[in-house]
Amino acid sequence: MVNPTNSPGTIYPTGSPVAKGDIRQWMSEMIAQVNSEFAFSGKQFGSRAQAASVGQAGLPSTLGMIVTMESGVLTYRLSHLDADDPLFPGAAPYWGVVRRVDTMTLARDAGLMSLANIGGTADALTAELPSAAKRNGVAAISGTSTVLIYVAGTNTVEPTLSIDGGTAMVIKSEAGAAFAAGQFGGGRYYQLTRHGSGWRVMAGSVGIADLANAVAAEAVARAQALAGTNAMITGVSAELSQPMETADHDGVHWGFWDGAGNGLLGWSETGMRVILDDATLANAGPRLLSDPGLDVALSTAETLDARVLERDAAGNAVVLWREDGFDAHMSQDFWDRGRAKLQIEGGLLSTTAVQICGVDGQSLSVGGAFTAALTRAMLEALGGDHCLQLAGMQFSDAVPITDTLGPRVKGYNLTKAATGFERAQTGSGASGMAFPAFALLNAHRRDLGLAQVPIVTSCHGIPGIAIEDMDADPATGSGQVTVWSNFSYWNAQAKAVAEAAGKAILPGWHLWDHGTSAKTSPRGDYLEKWWKLQAESLAYWRGQGLPAPRYILTQPSGDADTTNDGATGWAVCDDMLDLVEQGGAILGTCQHWYEIADNNVHPDAEATALASETCAWAMAEVEAGHRWSILRPHLLSHEGGVLVLQFASLREDEALALEDAAKYGGQGIDAFAGFELVGGAITALTLRGNTARITYTGAPTALRYAMQVQNVTGIAGNRFTAHRGLLRTTLQKPSKILPARKLQRPVPSFTLNLGA
């Protein structure tokens, strides 16, 4: 090392002391040199050719390093290197390669990938690469890939895994052993690593079957020459040679016993002790001694997916051990103390009251065919004891009614009374609106700290029914009175069951999902008929001694072809908005916002559930004292070719916003979010808070929103009706059914008269 304090070039003799100041100066020189060599103050380029085109003069060595992207590979280059593919061979700066990083390999092999859309069976699993990996160019797994997968079922043969439709590859244990029936799956996560032409399990949760296999394979120390009694068991093995006592204050608490009463598994303050014979846990006939003198059968409770440790006097499991840890049934006193301590309001489901909440409507109220994205079981799991239906009800042909879709056109068997309440169910092929709306109402109430009340529900409507056929008068419409019969009989039966059970009946909700049948009705016609029917319904409830419910409705949308509906087509949309503005109901949501599944007007189960859940959110918000209905805007000003609209009904915590235009793929909607002028042309649209500023030409007489007259049935893969709009508010909430989807507040379809 050069001695900075002596003459230049002087070298310290071996063993000479070195001053700290000399070391600091030497380190500073080295750091400066490294910084000069590797400081990345430079440039990045999209390709090698792009970097070379800058030229040597444009890439001075002072840059330190440049980075190029070459065929998906990040390539790092230094000015003084010329050995590996220099940009300028022959003279410095060369800009040769110092390192290459394959971004696809990095995304694929650098860590654990959690597979998506896992399906198939536990014997033949199917899955897809995660979307994030695909966006980074990963098209297939490699020989070093590691993935994470959840297996719901249990295998019956040696399992396989196929990713993105590729070859099904066998899954083996870490040691390469084949999985026998029942050894793989069962609601567990596994970390799999590619090994040759198959997969190896590198990590995964452990179940009872795994323990049994370990015992059978002698993976746990066995004691030999078992002898003695239940109070004192002796055995000899290389691993375990001391006698063990039965449970007392200072000894071992025995948990598992063999069929002859010999202790096999025990634990004490110092840890667990095991003494095993050739029997495995699968056939040892285990029994649990939880306390001296209390002998409780240990059994597998399939409905609980757990081992029962304690039962009450009635045989109900109260203490359990699950795969993921300890579990117990907590007493009511426990919950009451916790609720008071945490100051949780509205967290308990009432045991003394019930709400009667029906649904009237057409096909959208009883439809919504199930899709892969929303299974019947997934939807029904959300209701539990919060959502109920009447048990024992029958169709008019005496066939049992087992769901909340109601009897529809068949009607009820009026001689068969309900036998009680039971957990509500969706239809076997369609969700309907009754279940998702009222199965989720308490969940949204809970978010707002509101009381939890069980809700009994069903639909009373019939696909295609007109409003004039929904009352009790056979002289109106076609003379059909089935809907009124469904409505009145169900309400009377719900009241009788509630009273027999000693339940107080609290005011509920009546969900109205109707109007498509009135698409050619003249303006005002539907409104008058609706008010008449509501008056008759309220009179019926009063006559039954039932509390009147609040009405909530969905605004109908146009179908996929509105060109055949005449000059007054879909005036029912404005009539619906009239009755909301007149105080007849809450506007829950608008059907034009949700996807259809048949290129006509009908949504599938996913869209039906989202619209219904939005109504549940609306009901909870209204119960909490918050505004909800979005009404027509006020014309704030109209001069100089500019309209300024104020949506004064918006809440203080929201503003106008535009949904992503990709929703419609640019089809069936122009650049102005769904606004149209009658007698004029829009040239610009600006949103500011709760106002919309529309610049136009011409002499418009009316403004329409989401009321397009068009035929969109010819659009490939069409998923929306002809009424299209992108206007919503900023208030959003994740769906409790589909957490990846947002519940939103769309602006309804409307027509606004601007005058001559």
C-alpha cells in the first residue's frame, strides 16, 4: 500500500504499523474508483440497436453503465469491457456485456407461484398460471419451477397436475414415493417443485392420514415389550426406556389408548411422549382422557372437519382440534362480555324477531343461470341463519318448494300450510334476486353497526308478467291473479309461522324488480298502475296486521334491440324514476349497469347477484339514515351552447365519475358517456363534483342519458343492453360475493325536458 505520509512510491515494510489516517485515505481512494467505475447515472434503451445508434460520442465512459432490453433479457453494459458483444469493438468506450438477466426466467423461477383457477379433481388437478406471470411473458413452467396449489378433495389414485391445458404430470412425495388413496389433498395447501417429468411435494399441511402413515413406516420411536397396567406402562427401546405414569398432577396426561387399554400417546409439562406398538392410529381405537375419571369418545366429526375433544351432556361437540389449531364453542356469556368490552354494536343475530321481505317481479327476479364464476353452493354459504324460507310449502301440484324462487306460474298449494322456518336456498339452476339481496343484507348492516335480524324471503312473481296482472282483480289485464295469490298466501303463512315461534315481526322491505313487460307503454301509464298496486298491497298488509315494508326497486334497462319499441319505447324507465322522486320507493340500482347473458335482457347468476347485493347495500345505508336514490339532475344553467346539470341527490361523500370506457369495448356508445341530445349534438362533456357540463350545437329540446335507441344484437359477444352509460359515483364497495368486483352506484336512465 502506498504511504501517503512519506515520499510517493514508498512501500511500508512488512510488519510496520499503519496509521488510521492512512487507512481512511486508502479506502476513500478505492471507493472513489469503484464509484467512478460503476456509478449508474446513465441511460436505458429498449434494444441493442437503439443504444448503438446513439454512437460512442453519445455514450461517454462517464455514464458508468447502460442497460438494454434485448429479446426479453435485461443486458447490463460497462464502458471498459470488450470481451462480450461490445457495441463499439476496436476502441474504448466499448460497452460490452457484464451481466444478462432473463426477465421471463426471473418471473418464472425466482420464487413461488400461486396457481390460479384450480379445478378438476384431487386425482386429476387442473390449474392455470397466475395472470401476473403471464403478463411478464411466462408461457409455461420450467424444470425448476415451484408452485403453490390448494387441493380441496382427497385422492383415490395417484394424483396428477395439468397447467394451462398441458400434459398431466404425476405428483409424488418429496422422496419420490407414490401417493396411495387418501394420502393427498383433503383441504390442504401444497408446495410443488418440478422434478424430471413430474412434481414433488416439498411442503404441505399435515393431516391424520399422514401421521398414520408415519407410524406405519416406523418413523416414530416404538417401545418394545409393553407391559403393566393403565396406571403404569413399561417398555424398552433405544429411543425411549423410562416408565410413564397415568394422569396426575405431576405425571403424564394420556391421550391415546390402544384397544386393550394401553397408553400410546401422552403429554406432560416437559412435552409429548409416545409409546407405540405395531398398531397405527388408523386402527388403534383411540380414546381421550381429558381429566382423571372423565372418559370421552374421540371420533371424527365429518361435518366439523375436526377431532372432538369435549362434548356436552347432550353430545354436542364443544372443544375441538382442527388441522389449523384449537377450536371451541363459545358460550353466549363469552360473546356478550366480548361485545361489551370491544363496544361492538349490532353484532348479534336477533333470536326474538324476524323480518318478512318479499320480491315481486318478472324473469330477472327468478332468473340468473349459474356460471363457473358463481356456484350455487358458494352463494348459499353466505346466508346461513340470517336468511330463511318457509318450510313445507308446495306447488299447486303438491310438489315441494325447496328454494326462494317461489311457485311462479304454478302458484301455491293453498291447502298446505308452512311448517316452520328453514335456511333459505337459491334455485337449483338460477340464483333469483330474493336470496342474494336478503342473504347479504345483514352483512352490510354489520358494516354500519346496525342490528342483525333474520329475514324470511321468497319471490312472488312470474316471468313476463305485466303489472296489470299482478293485483287481485280478475277484471284487469288478462284476468290472471296468480302473482297476487302467491304474494298474499306467502305473507299470511310467514306471519303464522313467526307468531307460532314467538317472534316479533319487524318492518321489512319489499323488493320490486319489474318493468320490462311495459317497454312499449306510453309515458305515465306504468306509474299510475304501480301506485294503484302499491295501495292495494299496503291495504293487504294492514288487514293482516303486518307492518308495512319499505319499497326498493331496480330500474329496468332496455333490451338488446330497442329499435322495435316504438316512439315511446322504454318510457317505463322514466316512470320508475318518477315514482322514486315522488317518494314511492328507494332506487336500489339500474339493470343497464350489469352484463346480460343471452343477447337480450337477462343476466346470469353473477350479474344477478351483484345487482341484488347492491340493493342489500342500499337497504342497509337507508336504515343507517344515509341518502341513496340517485334522481334526475337539475338544470343549473342553459345558455351559450352549454348545459350545466347538477345531480343534487348525490351524497356528501361522493362525486360523479366515469366507468372505464372499455366496459363496452367502444360499441354502442360514443365519447359522451351515454348522454344524447334531441335536436342537438354534444361536442364536449366535463364532470366537476356533482355537476356535468355539456357543450353542444343546435337547438336541443331534450336530454337523454342511457336511453339509446339502437340494436346491439349484432355485436360479437355482446354482453350489455342497448341502454348504455358510463356515469357512476365515486362511492364503491367490494362485493361480499365476488370480492374482486366492486359494488357501484350507477346513474339511472332518464330523459330531461329542455323546453322549446
